[in-house]
Amino acid sequence: MTTTSDRRSVTPSRAGDAPATRRRPLAGRGWDVTAIVVSWFGGLLLVGEAAEIRDLSEEALLLHFVAGCLLSLALWWRRSHPMAVALFLAVVSVVADGAGLAGLIGLYTVVSLRRGRPVVLIVLANLVGGFGYSLAYPEMTDPPVVNVVLTVAILAATVATGMATRSRRELIESLRERAARAEEEARLRADRLRALERERIAREMHDALAHRISMVSLHAGALQIRPDLTPEEVAKAAATIRDSAHHALEDLREILGVLRAGPDDALRPQPGLQHLEELVGQARQVAGIQVTTDNHLDGRPVGPSLGRTVYRLVQEGLTNAGKHAPGSPVTLLLERTGDGELHVRLSNPLSPSPRTAISRPGAGGVVPGAGNGLIGLAERVELLDGRLRHGVHGDPRTGLTFDLEAWLPWPTPSGS
């Protein structure tokens, strides 16, 4: 069986609990000293009563009292060895009247710290000892039944007090463990929310800035590897770099504003399906991507979360096409499937040879990519219970193509 003090010893402690941990042994020893002193005073009363019943001399009276005081010192080890101390005091209290109260304190200690058989054993030992003392030294004024009932009542009161103390201690320990567990769960929940928020911020920054920065990198690479460009072409590329950097700075300021904004601050609406035409127009004008749009949505209403996901998916697809397949035409398909899903597909053919100097190996103009955009898209689509697929596919008509497509649940007001 494990004691409450044993459970405390295995409970993980924090640095802030060190002072409380140091105070516990001192408080425990204080209770031990108090128990010894109380047993001395109780022993003095019991020895005085025994002197009247057994007609003890002054020398015998002093001997019983001193023996009881010495035997009561065993209470110093009542918490570290409760069973041994209680059993010892239950036996010696039969012959040493001064140790009678110490025996009850030992019984109380066992009941408050132990359960089951150890408690039954100590209670039986005290019962046998009490009955033996009543038979050996009966009171002349009271019948033996009264002595037996009185002994049982005293032992029952001691056991009840010990059980109440044990229940209170276990309740406090349970509440303490529950509070520590709740605090740990709150800390883990806060860490999880913090990690999710960091991922969300990183995803938003990538989605908002990757497209702009890619345009800057592509046109800067063109200026670096194409010294034969005409002044008009250089000016156009520089204007594109300036506009893309300006928009990237605006997007960055917006993200930082979202992080600093309070609950009542007005924020710019997030892009949605209604901004797709503007996004495609920028890809055509700024990046020079030939985009063919095949839109079969017929202006049906789309929720903000779904529209934002579609926008980010198209933005990532156009960004990847501009980085990895510059000059290749891109086909954008938007349609509603028979299963009530919104199907989005971006497809661009792959050429065995680079089409522009920007994509030549060793030219230094290739835009690096870590694949975080597709990872972020997969997370967005998964949050909507959708499916995402991307990779190289073979087409008999166009050859190898890179396809990025998703199927997203599309609830409508009628539920169809």
C-alpha cells in the first residue's frame, strides 16, 4: 500500500514548489512532537486513574508514568513506520498505563495512512489489548460489559477520526493533482494553439508574398541575364519589379496589421472568388503568363472560406507556373461536379527544353522553392474536407502536363 506522503514524493515538482517542499518535513515533525507531548499528558491522566483502580504506590505510579513517556517516544517514527509503531504501542499499552493514549495515536496514524488489511490488523490488536486490560484490571464499580463497550467506543471514534483525516487528505491531493493536470493541459493547449497560429501566419505570408516576390525575382533575373534588352524592355521590367515590390510591401503591412489589430479594428476583406479575374489579369500583364479561363460556375454564391481557398489555390498554381514553366500557357478550369463539389484545375504543359533564358541551368535566374506553398494548400483543402492532387500527368494531345487540382465541398443555400 502507498501512503499519501509516498504519492507526494512521486508527484513532479516545479521550482516554485521548493519552499513548500522544505516546509512539509518541518510541519510533519511538529505534529510528531505534538503527538508525543499530548500522549505524555494523556498518560499522566491514565496513570492516575490506574493508581486508583489498582492501588499503586507512588514509586509504581512514577515508574508507570516514566515508562509511558519513554514508550511514547516511538511516535517520532509513526509516519515513516506506522505499522510497527502502532503494533508496538498496542502491545506495551497493556502493561504500561502511561502508553495508552500513545497506542490510540498510533492506531489513528495507521488508519489515516493505510487501507485494508493493515488497518484491520492494528484494530484487532488494539481490541485484544483493550479486552485483555479490562479483564486483567476490572473496575469494581462498573460491570465488564460497560468496560468492553467503552473500549469499543473509544477505538471506533479513533478509527472514524483517522478515516475522516485520510479522506480529507486524499481529497486535497486529488484536487491538487487535478489542478496540476488542468494547468498542464492548458499549457499544452496554449502551445498547440500557438503552433497552429504560427503555421497560419506562415501560410498567409507565403500565399500573400510568394506570388509578388516571384515576379520580382523573375524579372530581376531577366535583367541580369539579358543585357541586350532594349531600354523600353528594361523600363517595363523595372516597372514590374517596382509594382510587385510595392504590392508585396502592402501585403506584408496588412499581415502585420492583422497581428497587431484589436478586436474592433477594421481590416481589409480577404480575397475570394470575386477577385480571381483581377489575379488572372495581373498574371497576364505582369508575369506574361498566357492564362485561359474556363469558368462554369455561372456566378453561383460561394462561402468566404471556400472562395479564399480557391483564390489561394489559383494564386499558388500561377506562381508555380511562372517560376517553373515560364512561357507555358496555363489553363484554369472552374466547375461544379455532379457530387456537389467545386472542382478547380490548373494545367500547364511541360517542355523538354527551357523556353526562356531565365530557366536555363546555371543562369542564376531560377526562383527557389521549398514546396511550402503546396503544403499550405493541402492544409487549407483538408480544413474544408476537400481533396488536393498535383503532379505530372501524360496527355495524348498535349504531352506531359503539370496539373494542380482540388475538389472542395460546395454547400448551397438549398443544400443541393
